[in-house]
Amino acid sequence: MTEAPEYPVEERLHGDLPLTDADAAAASIDADATLLTSGFGSVGYPKAIPLALAEDNRDLSLTLVSSGKVGEEIDVDLMAADAVDRRMSYQSSEVARELTARREVAFSDRNASSLGDDVQYGGVVDPDVAVVEAVAVGEGWFVPSTSLGQVPAFVDAADRLYVELNRHQPLALQSLHDVYRPEAPPNRGPIPLAGPGDRIGDRHVSFDPEKLAGVVETDSADATYTFRDPTDDDLAIAANLRNFLRGEMARSSVFDEALTLQFGVGSLGNALMGELADLDVGDRDLIYFGELVQDGLLDLLDDGRLTAASATSLALTDEGQQRLFEHAERYAEDVVLRPADVSNHPGLIDRFGVVAVNSAVEVDIYGNVNSTHVAGERMLNGVGGSADFNRNALVTVCALPSTLNGGEISRIVPMSFHVDHTEHDVDVFVTEQGVADVRGRSPVERAELIVENCAHPSFAPELRAYLDDVCEREHHIPHDVERAAEWFE
């Protein structure tokens, strides 16, 4: 390993590195290789080599591993080229969903925090090549671009490494990164992070120089997010969440000094972040410890409302990304990007007393949460990091509108036929209708609260009738499976 770079890095290329092009890099990758890519939150993913693989004339049967959402170069072009046989652990395009639904691609859903260990130590794949995006690269190191995810673990695990040096991304991104790798089991000690805004690592990812197969120079923008404007339901959910958080701050001494929050990705999560501007936290610090920096967090930072933001990806809109690019060093005073096995680490989520706020496809009346499958069958994206936070947060909130499709479908159902987060993992449910705090409640008591406080008035009577009928049975969690299934017809 070469000596670490001195900061700030002011040049893109350092040392005598093997430069190549995307076509040559793609041709050197075996047709049945296991390919590990950077990318999380639709940013920081390689673009040129996946496109070259998509246009390769060989009969490819790749195993593709990425730690989060990637862009269309991978999720559409490469997937549609019939080049991928097996994939983990996240997908986001209709092309990928159709291939998964038809089982033409074997999709394995994994938790974001543990994927690095799964790949490096767990034997789930035999890694061949890592392809990552960087803003600078030298002999034995590179500076990541707009996300980290499980890149350090992937680079350690792979036999060979290609670095896409993306000149579209500013060198100033180096100021955001804090690359720390937990030790390997069984000698893994506690992560020495005292506070969410502290730094304990490097601005670069280190690697064995002999692994470097080539550097491909690119100049390509990320596939940034498009967040819709907050709906009336979003604003009502935000108001209900604010009221709940006010009550928690008044109730628990844990929140006397700071309120530490996490929000899931998406338009609702971004809207909830933005609406926190109206939450009076008194003299407490307001802190974000989660996976993704979204535009709503930048607004809070600009308004001086947020003390620190720790994440693994900059999941921003075009406008938000441009804002951060232009003022990266200023934002780096409060924003830090970490590998996902740190940003999503169960011990840190517990240590910082995080209040986790994530959404779902649907919730059943007993508090089981389905985050990934429509009608229990059709995979959407993947569980991502929601399980990391839902299971380990001090308080876990599931926030969602009570209906979808213009009110035609209830997202509160009698029984979910796919469960990502059991009734043991979620404490509070919030919809535009109200709040159901189910902590310490029995299953039937939970159901009564969820139906009364969270279900839409168009569906609440039917849910109430279902609950009344099944409670005639002498069971702890009474169900009528056939009747519950009729909700999905």
C-alpha cells in the first residue's frame, strides 16, 4: 500500500497509472464474472464500463452486486441487454422489476449494512471485479464521488479493480468523505465514533495497487432524483409527525440535548425533512444520522437548523446537487459521507438514539410492514437500509399515506402477505389521518389503534368489521386468511 495522499488533492491523476477505455475494460471482464459496482441513492455509480458491457457482443451472464440504487446505465441498459443472470441488493427501474418478476434475473434482497460483510466474508458471491467511480485516483488510493455505500468492502473483496475517473464531479467532494472500515470478525471492535458529525477515517479509499486493472476517464452526470411537490397528504403526515416528535421531546430525557433523526429516501421522506423547519426543538441540537442527504436536509443546513448530517450518499435533485457542488467545502463543515457499514451500523444507530422514519408499501392492522412487494408478490426496489434503522432505532416510525391510486386502495390492510419488518420492529404509525403509538400494546390493541387513528375513513369501517369478526376467535393474533386475501383482488 502506498502512502496516503496529502490533502487537499488538487489533481485528478496521480502517478503512473494504467489508463484504458471502457470498451477494453469491458472486454477484459469474463462473461460470467461477479461484478461489484459503486453507487448508492442513484449517484456515484460507474457509467462507461456498464454501458460498454451492455453493448458487448458476447453472451454475458454476470452476477451484479451494488449496495444501493444506481442509474439507468446499469439498471436499464445493462439489465435490458440480457447480460445479468443474478443481482443483489437493490433495483429501481421497470426493466429490472420485470426481469425479476419473470425470474429471468435471480434477485437477492439484502440489508444495506451487512452487504459488505456478506460479500467479503459471507460467501454469498465469489467477487471478481470491482468497478467504481472516483474524482481522483493514485497508486493505491482513490477519492470516491457522490456516494460510498459498500465500496471499501467491495474493493477489498474483488480480485481486480477498475476506476472510472469522472471529471464531471468536483474535486471538492473529497472534503465530505470519512472512510472508516470496521475490523474483520472475530476481532471487530466498537466503531470509535463519539458523535454523528465526528470524523474518524480518511478522505480516500485505499487498495492494493496490484489490483488496479485500469483507469477509465469519463465526464458524465449522475442520474439525480426528481422529487414531486409535497401533497396535502404529505403535509398532513408531516404535521402529525411534528406533533408526535414534540411529545417525545417532552416525554423522554433522552432528547434533552439532541434529537437525532433518519428519513427514508423518496418524495415523502424529502418532504418530511423539509417540513421539520416548523419543529421547535428549543436549545437541542437537531441531527441527521442516516443513509441519504436529500434536498430537504440542505434546506435545513442553509437555515441553520441542522447541527450535523451523516450519510452514505448525496441523493439530490439536479438543483440540490448543483447547490452542493458549488459550496461543497462549506457543506463539509456539517455533512459527512461514510461507508454503509458505518452509516447503517446497528450499534451506532442505537448509540445515538436515532428516531427512524421510513415509509412502506402497506401496513397490516397488527403492525407488520411490507416495504418491498405489491400484493405480497411483485418486487419493487429492495429493502435497502430500512431494516437497519427500523430494528435498531430508539423509536421507529412508519409514515405513509393511508391510500394510493387516488384513494382507491387502502395501504392499511387486514393482513400483509409479505413482511419486511415485523410488529416487533415498528413503534409508531403515522398517516395523514393521525398517529398510532403501539408501543407496549397487545396485537388486538395495536390493531384497534391503527384502524382508528391511521386508516382512511373510506376503509376504516370495513377494517373495523374485519377486526370485530376475527376477534370472535380465541387466538392471540386472529386472522381470516381467505377474507384478508380478498383485499388484494
